[in-house]
Amino acid sequence: MFSPDGRALAWGVERDRPGAGLRPAVPGTGRTMVSVDGGTEPVWSRSGTELFYRSGRRFYAVPIGTKGVLTTGQPALLFEGSFDLGSVTPGIPGYDVAADGRFIVVSSAALECRRASTW
């Protein structure tokens, strides 16, 4: 997935190994792993200043800077829960993040829609 400003590209699986990663959108430049203990389904914040990903039941946020040199912060656990892993379409995350910060997550039990701070 491209960042909102088009300067970075995030991925969730590389060579059959889970792990959220990031690289500048310019071909031939370096790559950076942003996840801990694997990670899949990267989703950008609308502002492009955070990259979200999941690792099993846990959802994380990583601060990202795409102006000039690509920079990353440390992953922070946002919440965890019993949600479906992935979506019915390969390569499409089983969740999204609204402009106001709410996470909408696929769940076979019910559609959960809450702010990360309310988990």
C-alpha cells in the first residue's frame, strides 16, 4: 500500500514470511521492517504519519515520517481482540481506519467499530 503522499510503500508479507515493512517508493532504495513478531495487513493513517498493522489478535501503530528521509518509530500496541484474520480477498486487509481514528474490523460475530482508545 502506498502512503497518502505517495513517498513510501508498505507491505505485509515478503517471501512467505509475515512482517510489516516499509520502503521509499523510489525503486532500488532500502527497506525497513517496522513490525515486531511478524505482522500483516498494513494500513496507513489518513495523514500518512502512522502505519497500522496486525499480528494475530494484536493491532499496532508505528509513527512514520516520509518527508525527506524515511523514518520510523517504535511499534505501540493499540488493542487486541478476537477478530477474523484477513479478509475474503487476498491482499486486502480485514480492517480499515476511518479519518477520525475509528478501527473498523471484520469479525464473524459482529462488526466492531470503536476508537482504539476504547478497547
